[in-house]
Amino acid sequence: MGDPACWLDQLCPACAAMLEASEAGALSVICWRCGATIHLGDQGPVVTRRQD
Ligand SMILES: [Zn+2]
């Protein structure tokens, strides 16, 4: 607690949906809302493929 930025790492960059917790060690997740593929990098989540 006390770090308001930490949960931002769990928001989809494309649609701001809260991402589901990924499997431990997973490097990417697919957004349940917009279908974007999101890479979980050291800089935070990055959309690598956006679904139209
Ligand atoms: Zn999304």
C-alpha cells in the first residue's frame, strides 16, 4: 500500500481495463476487454498487438 502507481502496471494501455492476473512468469497477457496482446515489460505494460 502507499504506492498509487503500482496498480497502473495492471491496466491495459489500450483501453484501461484492469488486467487479469497473469500466470507467474508470464511475459504477456491478452486483454479481456479489447483483445490486445500486452507485453509486461520492465517499463510497464505495452501493447504489442491490437485487435480491431
Ligand atoms: Zn484492453
